[in-house]
Amino acid sequence: MSLVDAIAVAVMVLFTLQFLRLAVRGGSKKELFLTLALWSMSLGVWVIYSASVEWGWDFYAYVSLMFAAVTFLLSVFGLYRLREEEGLGEFQKEI
């Protein structure tokens, strides 16, 4: 495992722990969606780097990249819906 892989795994684990903490504690939906969006972006960057430098582009790299993209789009859609429900002024207070 290279240093980049170790750092990526550490970041993924930290985002996963934060996501689980927010989900179990019942934290803000906004924090939950933002954590999920950041997790999916870091997964996408790691997959692109690893596929370009180490693995090569194969079926599994494309599936992982599509999973990251779909997760990011769903979290952005969730944030958009939350903004519509709360209103723009209330939505921007916590950010």
C-alpha cells in the first residue's frame, strides 16, 4: 500500500465515522449531506488517481467512479431539497 492509498483510506474512514456519528446522533441533515458529499468527492479523486497511476482503467475503476458521482449528486440533490424546505435565509445560517 502506497502512502497515497494510506492517506486516502484514513480520510475515508474519518468521513465514514463522522457520517455514522451524525446518523446515529440525529444531527443536522445539512451536516449529513455535506459529509456525504465530501466523502464522495474524496472517493472520486482517489479512484481517478489510483486508476491513472496504479491500477489502470478497468471495469471496477469505472464502477467505483460512477458510485462516487451518483453519491455526490444524491447528496447535492438532498441539500437542494433541504434548502427548498427551509428557505434560503434559514439554510445559510448554519453555513
